[in-house]
Amino acid sequence: LPNYSKTFFGLLIGLDYMELRHLRYFITVAEELNFSKAALKLYTAQPSLSQQIKDLEEDVGVKLLYRTKRKVELTEEGAVFLEQARLTLAQADKAIAMARQVLQAKQQMLRIGFVPVAEMKIFPYVLPNLRVQNSDLKIELLSLNNTEQIKLLKKGDLDVTFTRQNLNSDEIESLFVLREPLIFILPENHPLAKYERIPVKALHGVDFIIPAAEQSLTLHNTILEFAKTHGIEFNIVQKADNILFNINSIGMGLGCTILPGYVAPLTMKNTVIRALDVELPYLDLYVSYHKNSSSSAVHKFVELLTHVFYLNINRNSAI
């Protein structure tokens, strides 16, 4: 037999995805060598099946079957085409199965990025119920700054993020979760510790540890904006890469700081929290995810989060 294999395989590759149906029809007719039996097996009408085979032959450009009133036979070209059609369908079925396996694995995996506050104020109230309701769900928690989370969310490497930024766009949904006050922390032996309410003007020139912009940009900018608004300037002696180092720096007497309220239980015994005679700013927390996400895990998580933090998400109110 002439070597038609490469020629017909190239033709198969050129077929539209929807025409895989034509290949299935052809294989069934070729196996049955009877249009009536093939039509019954395919749950279609015989005239329709005959037309589908004619359309396929026109697309391929060769006659695949000899048809008479008494019998149906494969042409030489049809025999080669049958072999390649079977391989093509087998490969297509494998591709579909593998894609579904990947989807199923993704449905059972939830990758959550978060800033530290979520670890204390969100997860304890949401994740235990999520695990009970979805025992097979694997949850991966990644403590990352805002910038890292946003980058990974847009790439699809995170399913859900908890950041200080509202990311609402055509692709991403952001929901307000909670609003958190900032607190002023200083060493217990600091001269300003004698005040019950520290005059904001007294903060001018004090030694100050500020969260590094690279790790906590929103908090960093909020503190500087607060100082600018009240006409004061801190003497920044240290830029802390993480919250724990920031707290420890206060304990070592290096200076004062402003941090989110959730760190209050983490402060050291030789530090104190003092109110100011003006109100400190707040930080908002948003949960974000892709609007077109097909992950059932994402939808279940957001549904549970919405239920637990109903007032915050739906009324945009502070806790």
C-alpha cells in the first residue's frame, strides 16, 4: 500500500474541533460497513449519517467509502484514514480526560494569600467550617505582602487574596471585609508614656520605627500621610521588614511605632499602647478573587466568608 499515513494525519490535524464528530461517525460506519446499523448505534437518522460522511469526504478531499445498494467497503485511502482517525480520537479523548483531571485537582485545592491580620481575624472564623464541609479540600496559605499577592492573583497562582487594596476591575472582584484601627506603641519608659492621651504635636521628632514600604506599602504610606496631615515629622531610625521585628524594636527601646490593632496581644511586657489626642487612621481589608473563577472551592469559601462577615461585606461597615 502507498504510504498515505503522513498525508492523512496532516489532514486530520487540520480538521476543526467540532469535526471530531465526523470522525466518530466515519469510524462507526467503517466498523459496521452498514449505514443502517451504524445509524442505530449512533442514535441518528440514516440520511443524516450519509450526509455527514459526504461532508467528511469533501473536507478530506478523497473518497473514503465505496457505497452500493448491497454493500459498503473502505477504499484504500479510507483504510489509512480509519487508522489515523482512531489515533486522533484516542488522543483527543486522552486530552479531555487529562484536562478534566486538572480541573478536578484545582477544584480540590484552594490557594489563599494573606496579610497577617487575616490569620488572626478571618481564618479562625472561616477555615474550620470550610474544612468540615469540604473534607477533601486542600488549603494552601501563603503569607505575602500586597504587591506579591496581587501579582500572583493576576497570574492565576493564587485563588483568593486578603490585601489592603480594593482591586475591583473587569476581571477581579474585591469585597470589603473589615476596617481596623491603628494603635500607637512605645517603650514603657519612654517620656511620652506618662500621658494617658499623647498630644500629637509631641510626636514631632520622636525616634520612630516604620514598616518598610517594600513589605507594607499601604501602612507605610498611611503613617507618613498621618504625619503630614498633622504637621509632624518622625525621626525614622529603623524600617522594619516584618511586624514581629517592628514590635521587638519597640521592646528594645529603639523608638515608637504605629501598627494595626491586631498586634496588641503580641506586644511585649515592656511596651505600652497609648491613645493620641487625635484619631489615628484605619486600614481596610479586602478579599479578592477572579470574577470568572470556575473553582467550586473559591465560591464555597467566599460564600462562607460572606455569611460570617455579612454586615461588613454587605454594608461596608467597620467592626
